[in-house]
Amino acid sequence: MTGTRRHLVWDWNGTLLDDLDLVVRATNVAFASAGGPAVSAREHRVRFRRPIADYYAEMLGRAVDAEAFGALDRIFHDAYRAGLTSCALAADATAAIAAWPGSQSLLSMWFHDELVPTVHTYGLTPHFERVDGLRAAVGGGPKAEWLEKHLAELGLAGHEVVLIGDSLDDADAAVSVGGAAVLYTGGLSDPAVLRASGHPTADTLTEAVTRARSLP
């Protein structure tokens, strides 16, 4: 291990789990329920951001308050759950996990009670010291506060940690705790946006681990 980061935090949706197509389909179900337009995978990758309510407001052309977002979020997740069995792990997910020499954990903004059994279904639980999801009824917010709690439970300081994820929100969360991030371009965000962020990027998860291992 050439770098100083001894612990790797993985993102789940769009990173270890290849669920872009399902996310887009579920998003379109939510938009259709509100009379909104259909979004393509490419457009979703370019425009998606957190807070998700802001993204929804842009696409629907009107303000989305907490009540409206809660309704859209429920519709999205119902559609997402219905298609989840169609999703596979990213092609090199298991190889990438095996390539990291230190400790590992997983932090997702998907609901904790659904995340934990799903990760177990894919056979990944033994690789992680901790698996944390969102412990709230409605999501959509940034990851930073949840990463802080995740690391506190692990007894880790931010400078010991690198996060691999597929969004600028993942990078912002890592920076907020004094950690580092490597951004995966094969997930839910536009690769050009990730590359322009100044953070290290990788087109495969194994490449992301290689870059993470060399970070100071």
C-alpha cells in the first residue's frame, strides 16, 4: 500500500451496483405521476444532483416542496424496488473489493433496512466492517453528515479514509471529513462533470482502487 489511506468507503448505487437503467426508469415513473417529461439516461447523468428536490424541480419546471418531494420519492422507490432483481453488480466490483489491502465499509443513501439484506444477497457483507444506509423516512439530501456518523461508528478519522463513489456529492462528503475521493465514471453521473471536478477519476472500479491506493 503506497498511500496513507488505510480504509476504503464504498458507495453503493451506481458504484458497486450497476443500477443506472433502473434509476432512470423509476425516475420517469415519478415524473410521469406529476405530468413531467421523460428523461434519458444521458440527461439524467448530466442533470442529477442533491438535494434531489432541486433536480426534480428543474425537470418538472416548478417548485417541489417537502410534501411534493415526499410523494415523488415514495413513487420512485416503489418503482425502484419492483425492478431491483434485474440489477447486477458492476462488472469488476468483486475484483475491485479484493484489490484493496486495507479495511473497507459501505455507505449508501438508500434506506438502511433495505440496503443491508440486499448487500447480503450479493454476497458482499463479509468484506465490509460496516454497512450503513439512510436512517430516515425520506431521502434526497447530501451524504456528508452520514459519512461523518459512519466514520465515528468505525472509530476512524477522515484523513485515514478514501471514498469511491460516482457523484460530486460523494466527493463533497469525503472532503467535508478531511478524506479523499476517487470518482467512478461508470455510474449515475456524467463523466465529463466528474473529470472537471479536480478529483481523481477512474473508468473502472479496479482502476479506482489502484488510484485510491496511491493517494497521499
